[in-house]
Amino acid sequence: MSLNLEGEHIESKVAFLGPEGTFTHEAASKVSNNLVSFCSIPAVMESIEKGDCLKGIVPIENSIEGPVGITLDSLAHKFDLKIQGEIIIPINQNLIGNKKASFSDITDVYSHSQALAQCQSFLDENNLNSHYSLSTASAAKNILNKNNLAAIGPKKIAELYDLKIIESDIQDFSNNKTRFVILSKESCELTGSDKTSLAFSIFEDFPGQLHEILGIFAKNNINLTKIESRPSKEDLGKYIFFIDFLGHKDDEIIKKILKEIKDKTPFTKILGSYPTII
């Protein structure tokens, strides 16, 4: 248990982007059995900030679709939370149907728009009509007791709704993975094998400044593992840059680098230092 500022106990609940049966639910299940589902990524973060949940699990990037913008924007602009760890889940999509259904029965398929997009080749090749649902879980509810309908989603959906896997691994790309982050109010201590996530902006009238910032890591022999940008929400052409690099914010060399970056940029925010996945 943890204590809030008034000394009251905060239950060790873990928030996740629901509903149950999603890949986020699968990722959250690796962290805790005491899970609470929320309908949006900001709602997950708000539950942690208010102290209703101790931690939260949200997606931050997909190997095919790229970064999850709402996660990055919320961490940079709205919530003062820290990344405590990461979980990488292979995105294996499945055609799910009723127990008595066979593949030849299926005419229409329901799922979340992203899941349908990830299986577009399969749908086209088999002349299946696709229909959008709010989530893979709601898709499963849509097809109950209808043998001509199927859903696309993770295997956990079939378990939850007493359905069966008709065809497995139907996604267009076999290397499809999603990275989820574990969020908390607390920072992680140095472990010796860490990664740091940082957000920063640059002065718009300073030519070559991004090159100069990235050069700070190169001259200190620190490896960058990710770099991307998001609109700053201030004006067209203004961006926030997000980078991941090896090392912990409390490492002496990283402290030096972070101070140098802070001195050269109008905005910096450490999103967390946390153990790397080996």
C-alpha cells in the first residue's frame, strides 16, 4: 500500500484503457490482478493523478501505426506522471466466432477500426464485409449467437465471451507489436540498466538547434533509442520532440546532459527513467 498526503491508504489498483479483452487488458494483466477499466487514456492518467489508482497502463506506440499521440500529448502537457516501465505485446489478431460457426458461415466481421485496418488483406481476400465497433470487446458482444458474424481481436476476447478462434494470426504484418508504459506518480530508482524518456521543444528562430541538442548525446556516447515529434498545440510549425535514450536521470553523465539541454531549450520535461527491457 501507499499513502497519500493526508496519510490515508491508496488501494493498489491499476488502471488500464478498457474494456476487458483488449490488448491493453492483456498488458495490464502482466502487472496486477487488481485492475480498473477506463474508457480513455486521459481518464487512466487522471485516476492516477487523483490517487484513485496507484498505477496505470496505456499504449504509447505501435510498430506499424507509430506513436499514440494522445498518450504523448497528455504526458507532455496535461499530467505530471512518470513512466515506471514498459511492456511490449505482440499484436496477433484472430477471427473469432460462435462455437458452432465455421469459416464458410462467416459473411460479416466486426471490430475496432484499428484491428480491421491491421487485417485488411485477410478481409479482402476472403470477401468479408467489415463493420466498425467501439472496441474489440463490443465487437464480440455484437456477434453472440449469430453464426454468420465474426469478430477480430485477441484470444482473450474468445475466453471472456465463450467464443472460439476460427482463424488465428490474420494480421497483415507478422511483426506487429505495441509498446505499453506503466505510469505512476513515483519515479523509479536507478538500476544500472535504465532508459529515460524526455520531451523538449526548441527555439523556432535558432537554425540547427535540433541538431545541436542531439549532438549532446553523441558527444557523450549516449545511445538514442527513439525520436519523434508532435505538434506543440501552440502554432503551425511548432513541435515538441520526444526522445528515449539509454541511462537514468540520476546517472552523473545524464544529469550533465539534461542540464545542458535545459539551458539550451525553452521547455524540457523528463517523462521517466525506468528499467530497460532485456
